[in-house]
Amino acid sequence: MGGIVTIYKQGLTYTEKEVMPDGSGGMMGITVTPQGTNLKIVEADMAGGDYMLISSSDGSLSYCDNQGLIYSVPLLKMSTSQ
């Protein structure tokens, strides 16, 4: 826990990159589907029923399971100016 998750979209393909504080992490394929006004994300290796939601209202990322919300994290806004 405590890493940074970045979700990339290239064409119709989505990829997730996770980087932990110690520099470890990796890339994985994900499936993204609409769920209401939000986006539902399922990682290839997520346990049955586990998923993430990106909120359309504020960009927050919520981790959920088949019983509901586990926790949410805010969107990290990064500046594109240098």
C-alpha cells in the first residue's frame, strides 16, 4: 500500500502502472467498462469480485469488493508546465 497508480489509455487499450515508495512495481493490463457515470477497472490478477472505480465527479479512485467500498484515494493532479 502507499504506491502511485497511473492508468494509461492508448486507443482502446488500458494499462495500469503501479510504483511503490521503494521503487518496485510494474505494469499490467486492465479492463475498463462504464458503470453508471463512473469507470470500473478490473486488473487481470484481481481476486474475484474486487475492482476499482474512477469517479466521474472528482476523479477519485475507489477500491471495492463484492460487499462494497473498501477505501478511496483522491486524484493526484500533476502540473504539465515545467
